[in-house]
Amino acid sequence: MSGGPPISRRPAYEKSNVELVNSLRSNFIASKEAYAIPATGAEEHHRVDRDVDYLKDVWYTQWTSTEDGWLHIPTNALQTPGLAEERSSYDITVKLFFLPGTCPSSWGRHAQEALDSVLKELDIQSVDLLIISFPGLSFDLDGKQEERSADCGEISERPKLSAMVKAWREIEALKTNGTALRIGIAEFGGELLKDFLPKTKIRPSVDQISLRDSGVVPSSMIAYAKQEKIELLTHSDCTNILPQGTVRELLGNGENGAGVLAGPEEGNGALKGDVQPQWVVKYTAVVRDRGVIENKGYFASADLMDD
């Protein structure tokens, strides 16, 4: 009889919020270019050292699309290649971040929206693991629960246990219907787990925690997770991965903005109002027999609110 290690450590790559912002910005620029070059016939824009100022003239309606009241940035009309090999060749992990300021009653709907986005992008019917990150939770190395997010954005209050349990009911449904083969949570300390687990119908099989600088998990947490048959994973993700100010900077008319949102005093035809980020989902497809990440990406959702 043998058993695996109690903790699986994941390599610390580029900080998740930096990676997300760079990914979104690069995707916006690439989409603008795809629509700008046919319109201008400017082959020189393919140069590596090209000046992207010409993209300022590409109107956002050219490279976005609207469907059922949603504005897709960039357009979702383009076909995606999906996975290169058979679905059975991959371990596909999805992590969903519910962001600060969102309404807990919407979390179940957001989970379905986010998972549907990934399934469509990869042209698959299910993911192997869906991890849920609630706002305002940060694992404490004493095994307790901190009352606020620890990094990468503004402070967020810890949600009520009842709100997390209600949302978890809808996450359980995703496992029941087969679209998520395993479900897990992030940043749950031992005390919160003890309160949370008895209220679940389908227990989380994974708890993903951030060790920050110490790199040591309390022995009591390891023992409790083993007792409850919960796999402990580590991560380096930000708790608040996409602050509100970052979204405005990404979509605004500033130097690095996409030109979708107008500023307070601007009347250039761009969208007016403020944005409230709702969720971010990160997906990773790893080739099982080689341990290679073949496909990795993000989706994010935000509400536009009138001034």
C-alpha cells in the first residue's frame, strides 16, 4: 500500500494578475491588428518593431461583437482550434475567481457562464478540476482565516458562510451534470473547512492555498486535510486578480487602453459609464503523458454601470 504526498506544489510562474493583464492587452492588440491591416492594406504593420499608434483609429465596434446583451471584447465570432489531441490526453484545470464587490446571489450563474466560456473555447464537454476562489479569503499559516484579501488589490470583506454554501450548491450541480469531474475550493483554512464541509452535499476534493513567503503548511492543516480526503495544492495567484481600476485602464482611452470606454469628459462615441469586474476564469490544459502545458488562457467578465 502506498500514498502520494499530502501537498502538491505548483511552479511559481509570472504573478497571475500581471500575466492576466498582459494576456488581455495582447489579445486586444492582436484583434485590432487583424481588423486594421485589411482595412489599411499596410503590410509594414507586420514588422516586429511596428508603431501601434495606427491602432488608435480602429473603432472598437470593428473588433468586438454583441450577442444577447453581452459585448465580447474581442469578438467571439472567430473559430478557435481547440485542443490538438484527443480530450483523454489532457488534464484540464479551471480556476474561477469571484471578484470583490460582486453579488453572492450571482455566483452560481457566474460559474456556469465562466465554465461555458472555457468549454466552448477548447471545444470540450467537461473539465477535470474546477476550483472556486471566493473573494476576501486568504489562507493564514496558523491554519486560521484572514479577514481580507492579502495582495494584488483593494481590501475585500470575507463573505458569509451561508453565501458560500449557497453558491457551492450550484457548483455541486456542475459536478453532478458531468461538466466538472472534480470540484475544489481555494484559500480555506482548517477552521473554515470545519464549518463548511458539514453543509455540503458533495465535498471539495481539493483545497488550493497560497503559502506566500514561508512555504510551510501547518502540520495540523495537513493532518485535517488528510483526514477529510482533501488534496492540498499550492498556488501563487492573487486573491483579487482583476481590480476595478485595472479594468478601466485596460478598456479606456489611455496610452495602453483598448478605446472601448470613454473618460468622464470624453464624448468620442466610446461607451460611457463605469465597470465593475465580476469574475475571472483561468484555464490550463496539460498533456498528461508529457506534463506540458499546451493551452492556457483567461476569460473575464464585468458589468457596465451608468454614470
